[in-house]
Amino acid sequence: MTDYQEMKRGISREWAAARIVLIGGFIVAVAVAGYFLWQRHEETVALQQEQAQENARIAKAEQAQTRAQAANETANAGAILCAMELAGAKKMGIVPPYGQLAAMTPKETERHGRYACVAATSALKYVIIADLVCRQLADPACVKIHAIKTDDGTTLYTAPAK
């Protein structure tokens, strides 16, 4: 073999080695970039899941708050209804002026729209039963007293039949 052929084979080997190093380096670089992109993707997915859980917690808390507000509004409406019943009974002179509500929540009766509230003095308890005839609780005309009884069942007043 001549020097020229040996030099040509040597350059050919070096060129092959350079291509292997270049292609291998490119493959390693792509693999490293893919690894970091995958890590970033996993972090993004984890962050999205965390945000979804936080949003669910917030929504649950808002629902609970809404339920509590609705319950509070219902309790306030019940207290207003009982206060209107007591004011009507005092105006009729059946419950003394110093009578107070014993319970702030009305009890439903068998008839739709008819509610019973309990008032008391130091001597006696009264059960005031009234019909709610409209939705304006602040209007005394919306609360029509049907009956007033003592806690032992004695009837003190019954509305005349229509």
C-alpha cells in the first residue's frame, strides 16, 4: 500500500469517527432536551391539578356560604313572621304588652301557609297560629291571626269562619 492510500483510509476513519461523534452528540442533546421538556410538562400538569383542586375547594366553600346565607335569611324571615304574629296578638289584647317571643322560628302546621309561633310571659306560654297571606312580611296585613292558644291547649281566640 502506498502512503496515499493509507492516508486516504486514515482520513476516512477519522471522518467516520467525526460523524459518529456528531450524530451521537446530537442524539444526546435531543435526549437531554426531551428530558427537560418532560420534566416541565409534569410540573405543568401537577400545577394544573393543584389549581383544579383549589378551585374545587373554593367552589365548595362558596356553596357552603350560600347555604348558610340562605339558612340565615330563612331564620330572619321566620323571626320577622313570629314578631308580626306577636304584635298582632298584643294589638288584639290577648297577649299582654310585656309578652315576648319564646322561640324565633315558626313551626309549620298541617295547613300550607299557616305557621305557629310561641310567645311567653313569666306566667304563661302562648301559641299564636297565623296565616301568611302575602310575601311582604313587614306588612301587618300579610299576617292574619287564625288562633291563639295557651301551651296547655286552651283556646283564647279563634278567627271567625269565612
